[in-house]
Amino acid sequence: MSFEAPLQGKNIAVLAESLYEDLELWYPAIRMKEAGAQVKIVGSGSNTSYKGRNGLEVKPDLIADNVKAADFDAVIIPGGVAPDYMRRYPAVVGFVREMNEQGKVVAAICHAGSLLVSTGILKGRTMTCFKSIKDDVVNAGANYVDQEVVVDRNLVTSRTPDDLPVFARTIISTLTNVH
């Protein structure tokens, strides 16, 4: 049996912190591995493991203080309460900002837009997010649209766990079309 591995050779960071939305971390992580990518869970450094909102535990492979954007092709930011915690760590904010500055794929779903607000990368960008943080992303300079997935150059955003299938497909598609 032969499996397609369009992300072979790609390195992807998935951010983790307490109270992440379980599906929004695990679904993309598994889909990226399935597509052939090397996936590393990157924690804020606040703990040795993190529990999701529904109780799933994840142990980070790396902590944000020890990662460099140059080592990754994409970062995926799950929602839940976790982005509100992540944005309190300068190393996490700096990593995401550097990923954007280097033109790497920055993928955020649901409440992950709150971390993007803290990075200062949203001015003039078009994106979507969970509706409760719409005002925050608009006030940060983004053009909000209510769609299941939005791609603005290297930025891939989605609204809720219901959007996960198209979110994951779009991350894969965006990574395979980056030069």
C-alpha cells in the first residue's frame, strides 16, 4: 500500500498550553503527521504537560524558549483558553511573529486569534476566528470575514472545531504551494 506524503520534509510546530481545545490541537497534529510532516508539540514552558478543555493531556517535545522559526515550515495554534495563556509568554509571541516575518505558514483556529492580536501581525490582514474575539482582531487591524477558512498569504485561519477538516486540508495545500 502506498500513501501520499505531500508534507514529507516539512517541520510543523503545534503550540500547547493549559486548557487548549482538544480537537483543535490533536486533529491538525495527526493530519499533518499523516501527510508526512514532522510534528513537534511546543509548550509555553509553564508546565511539563498540558491538559485540554476536555481532559486530554499532551506533553511538549520542545518549549518556546528553545525554538527558532528557521527550524519550522509552519506553526499551528489551537484555540480554547490556551491562546490567552500563550500570549503571556514573550517566547511564544516572538516565535509566532518570527514565523510570520519569515513567510512561514501561521495557522490559527477559533480563539487562537487572540494570540495573533498580541503578535502585532494582523494590520491589513484578512482572517476569521471565533465570533467572540471578532472585535479584538478588528481592533488589531484585521479585516474579519465569517468563513470556515480564510487564507491571506501565509496566514490560515478558521472559526470552530466544525471547520477542522477544511482547516487541515488548507494548511496542507498552503504548505505544498509555498516556494
